[in-house]
Amino acid sequence: MFQYEPFRDSTGHLDDGEVLRARLAEDGYLFLHGLLPREAILNVRARLLNKAMEAGWLARDSAVADGVANQAAACKDPEPCYMSVFRGLWADEALHRLRIDPRVIALFGRIFCERALAHPMFVQRNIFPRSDVFDFTTGVHQDRVHIGGATSHAMWMPLGDCPREMGTLAVAAGSHIAGILPTKVGSGAGGMDIAVPIPGTWVTGDFEAGDALIFRDVTVHRALPNLTPSLRMSFDARYQKLSEPMADVNLVPYAGCGTWDEVYAGWSGRVGQYYWKDLPITTVPLDRSYYDQRDAMAFEMAEAGDRSARDAILRIVQRDPLPEKRERAERLLVRLDAG
Ligand SMILES: O=C(O)CCC(=O)C(=O)O
């Protein structure tokens, strides 16, 4: 069982880049209360909840603002039924602008001691309540294997108040010191779990709208299960020094969300569009060796009928650049689902 200590609160040091850097070096994370105004978060929350209601994700007999889920509609990324609704949520213009809010960019500038770059790609998550038949709790993982590049930091922010029981994020403080840990096929992010005991001390806490958790790309983290009746909505974005290389995969929209022109098509204004186009960004290919290792393992497991490889196989179907690999994964998915 995981035991959680409370976060160390760094809010009082928001303007002091040196202290923030020292805490990131020591703990691998920062918890900041009220980084963004509550109203800005609640505005985005309301916009996304309205779209979720229209799509049938919310219970019709509750106030939209409560975000009570229609459990019959429970679905998860990257299933097609999730993606068809998610595309509209991810494209929300106010959501996109939150992660490049000047307060956030200035904060990372203080941490990096140089100009910060917000990755164009970011994640927005809608976690339906856990039930006997549905669980989409993010497993234990590190981001580096998915984000690549030199080094990056994540900012995780719930879209609304988020007490622990709604499924906040927890980090293993100090785990970053061990570097990239070995992975295996599992239910964590990208169908991978960490294959060794986790170093460090697990910490978490309750979040209010506007609170932020910042952590390094090698800090081990996981989500707590959503035990409330409501959707847990959040976003997580990545930031790095502008002078360092960024993996090419972070330049494109979230997988399944179309092109940037398609994402921007419904926006009422241009603020926040293509903000990176004139910046001197160096890109490198994503180091896919972690995925290659996962995929070899997942194929072997799926061929032996092991359903625990399903998440990894689904990722290959949805996201692998090689058509022959996708086709092999599609055939295995059909076999796994047949029984
Ligand atoms: O929100 C979640 O459930 C997971 C977030 C996460 O893993 C991340 O921000 O890297």
C-alpha cells in the first residue's frame, strides 16, 4: 500500500527562482497554491463541462457545474468513443491559453534562469469515477520516456477544486535522483509501468482551483483513484529551456486531435495560436527505444493471450508511426478482445 505525506508548499517562494530551483533539485517537485486565478480555472472548467454535458458524459439530473458523471458513458483515452468527444475539449481556446499564461511562463523563466518554452503539445484529462467495471487511474511512471528531448518540467493543474478522493496527482519526492528507471508493460502512462521499487517518499494533497504541481521529467508520479461521482478534469503541460532541444513529438497536437489548423478552426481569436513558430527551437527525434522495448514485450504477451498487454497494444494501434506494426497490433487487439 502507498502511504502519502503532505506536499511541501513552495507558494511563499513563488518569486524566488533560487529557492524554487533548490527545492526542485532536492524534492523533484514544487506545490504552488493559487498560481493562477480561481476564476480563470473555473471559466475553463465551465466551458469543458458544457461540452461534456452535450456529449452525454454528465448526469442529466445534476447541475453541470458539479460535473457529476454519467457512468454509463465512462470511457478513456485513446478509445474511439472517448476521442470523439475529447477532440472538442482539447481544442478549447481558453484551455490552450491557460498553459501559456504570462504568470506561468514567468515562473518557469525564474526556475530556468532563461527564457522558458511551453511545449505546443499538452494533455487534458477527464477521469470518470472508478467503479467495479471501470478504472482509468494513471499508474506509476516518469515522463522523460514519453516527452524526450533534453530536460522538461511538467505542470499539473486540476480544472476545479480537486480533493484527494477525486484523484489528485502524487509524486515520489526525491525519486528523480535515480534517473530513468527500467520499465515494463503495464497500465501506466503509455501502457508502461516502472519495473523496480520506487525510490523516495510519496507525497500528495488536496488542490483548489488555481493550484499547481510542478515536477521534473524523471520524478516518479501517479494519480490517486477518482472515488467521487464527478469527472476529474485536469491538464498537464510541459516546459523547458528554450535553448535546449525539444523532441519533435511535442510540436504536434495531441494524438487524434487533427492538425493545428483544425484545432484552431473554431477559435474566436488568434491569441495563443502558433506562439512557437518564430522561436529558435531545436528539435530532435523522440528516443523511441523505450517504446520499442515495450512493444516487443507487449507483442510477446499478447501473442500468449495475456490481456494485461492490451493498453500497450492499443497505444501501438493508435500512435505507432509504422503501418506494419500497427496492423500486427490491430490483429492482436481483435484476438485479445475475442477472448
Ligand atoms: O492526471 C493524471 O492522471 C496523470 C498526469 C500525469 O501523469 C502527468 O502529468 O504526467
